[in-house]
Amino acid sequence: MVFSRFRLNVLARVLVLSGTLFGFFYLLFQTTLYATLLIVGALVLYQIYSLLHYVEKTNRDLSRFFDAVKHSDFSQNFTGAGLGSSFDELKTAFGEVITKFQRARADKEEHFRYLQTVMQHVGIGLVSFQANGEVELINTAARRLLRVPHLKNIHALKNWSTPLVEKLLMMKSGERALIKVEDKSELLQLAIYATEFKMREQRFTLVSLQNIQSELEEKEMEAWQNLIRVLTHEIMNSVTPIASLASTLNDLLVTARAENGEKSVNEVNAETINDLSEALQTIQKRSEGLLHFVDAYRNLTRIPKPNFHIFPVKSLFEQVRQLMRAQVAAKAIALSVKVEPESLEITADPDLIEQVLINLLLNAIQAVEQQSDARIALRANLDERGRVNVQVADNGPGILPEVLEKVFIPFFTTKKSGSGIGLSLSRQIMRLHRGTISVQSVPGAETVFTLRF
């Protein structure tokens, strides 16, 4: 019969221990060598401890294996040898299980890192939180949108927007919502979509946040442009033949009067012809005026595509100030220019943006006409989200709150001689630059138009 090394080792240890015990009792009863007896007794105790330690090694390995699984500690090693083939197979099985756990954990960590990378690069804001508002995960787009470097609890957003916090905590799976948030000088329209999931026996809500203000403005401008195209087409088709016919009739009357002379026409007919001539002249004049009026509005649909360049904002401001110098000086207006930092640059069409600034400056000049200390400021800086902001501010009478939301609507104007297309044109130009234009006004204090790129 072939014994394994484990059995041989145990048998050898037992035989040695038995021999040592025999020697211990012999010395104890047959001699007076107490020092030797003490040494042999210590040797017996050591051999007993060594035997027990050797036999219980398998139990210790089992306990260590289960602890490793329990605490996800897969760095343990079970490659020791010397106990025989049966124990080697057990240790090999331990090693294989640990290796599979290591691979499963590595795969899990890779999937988690992949998910984190995807979430952080998604352009839509994503926030995951528990029922008490504690945030589990927030991506870069959400932090940038909410203007927070980190977020531990949804309730921390109350200082930014209480309605947003209340809506987020109340949303159910599959629910959609649209929340308006006034962020300093910027208006945000947040489209929110919520879904729920369960993880680690806890329920979480995952919401997506996206600012669709620019998309809403773009759709609004498209609707106005379509309306303008239809109106101008119909008006032009109707007015053009009227103007042409009125001009033809007027020319016929002038020719007839020149050929026949006043003496060949009685007084009644002459008076009637004069009235008809004046009426036709009025029709012609008003028709041409209406054609000119319609052609001006048609400019809203004829803005050229931007020719983008990178250029310093400071040079743009200097160019605009040079163009407006005469008008500003004539009305004793203090025009200030401030760019922070001075090296600030934007990517845009300089001609189109210059036209926008001229429109805004003309409006500002008219707004401060009656002010004794008229002031207009051109300012440029970087906002909290790293975007370039260009502002035109004046200390005029301001814009009433009920009018503020209408100033960018085509044809709307508060001026007696205004056409109502200047600000609409400016908004469309900014939309072509993938930017926005907004206004803030405190009546009697200040009005600020902001271009964001």
C-alpha cells in the first residue's frame, strides 16, 4: 500500500512524538536529571503543537478561502505543497476558483470603468439619486449644466432652482417634464426624463437633463421665417400688379391730357380726371411703399451663412467704436469698452457680429437720449461654463417686464419709427453661430443685452 506524503509525515511525527514521550517518562521516573527532563518536556510540547498545526493546515486554508470570498479579497494564494496528492488537488481547486473570481471582478471593474467613461462623455446631463435625494452618480455634462463641481444631495440645488428640486424628487419612471430656470442673465429650458431602477436592494431614480432653450428659439425663428415667406409671397403677388396697373393708368391720363389739352375737356370731366389721377398716384405711391416694406422684412430670410474666423474681441470692439464714434459724440454719450482677459478670442463671422453690435448700440443710443449722464458699455468675458459673453449695457429707462419677452419677436417694437426686425435679425445671426442672445433689464437702472458663443 502506497501512503501519501501527508500520511507518512503524520505517521513519522506521531512516532517521533511517541519516542519523545517515552524518553520523558523514563527520565521522570528512573533518573534525577531534571534539567534534561525539562528540555525533553518542552520538546514534547513543541512536537504536539507542530503536529496539530500541520494537521489543521487544511482547515486554515478552507477558512482563509471562505474569508477571501466573503470579503472579495482575491489576492490569496493556495499553491503550497507538501501535504500529498489529495491536498494538492484541493489547493489547485482553491486556486482555480480564486482565479475565476479575479477574472470576474476584473471584468466587472472594466465594465464599470467603461460605463463611467461613456456617461462622462455623453453630452446630456445624467444624475442618479436615491429617494432621499442622495446622489449616487452625476456626469460632467450635468455638473456643467447645473454649475456645480460636485453634488452630494439633490436638495443642495434649492439655491439654484427650488422648482427643479421639487420636480426631480417627485418624478416617476417614464415621466417627462419641462422646467424653466433663470440662471443669472441666462434663461434655461430644461427638458427632463426620469427612469427608475433597483440596485443593492435600493431604488434609484436616473434623470436626464438637457437645456433645449436654443432649440426652442431655433424652432420659433423657423416658424416666423416660414410665416414671413408666405406673407411676403402673397403680398408681393397681390401688390405688384396693383402698382403696375396704377402706374399704367396714370401714364395714360397724363398722355391724354397732354394730347387733348384742357380746352377739349369740360370742367366736370376735367375735375373727375384730376381726382382719378391723384387717386392713382396715391395707389402707386402706397403700393411702392408696401413693396419696399415687404422687401425689408424679407431680409429676415436672406441672412448669408457665417464665414467663421478666429479673431480677438478687442479688435471687434475697436472697430465698432470707430464706426459709432460720430453718433456717440453727437449725443454726448460716454462709451466704455472692457475685455477680460484682453487676449479673449471668439470664432465667428466678424461682419455679422459687427452688424449685431451696431444694432444693439443704435438701440442703446436711442434709449439713453434723454439721460443727463448717458452711458453705454461694451463688455466681454468668460462665464462660469467657459463660454465667451459679449454684452451691450446702457443706463436708459429700461424695458418693462411684460415687454421683455417680446422684444425678439419679429415686427414687435416699442419705437414709433421702429420696424421690429433689428433684434429678430440679431437673434437669427446668433442662431447661425450656434449661440444665443438674451436681455436683462431693471427699469430706471440698466438694460443689458448678452451674446453667448
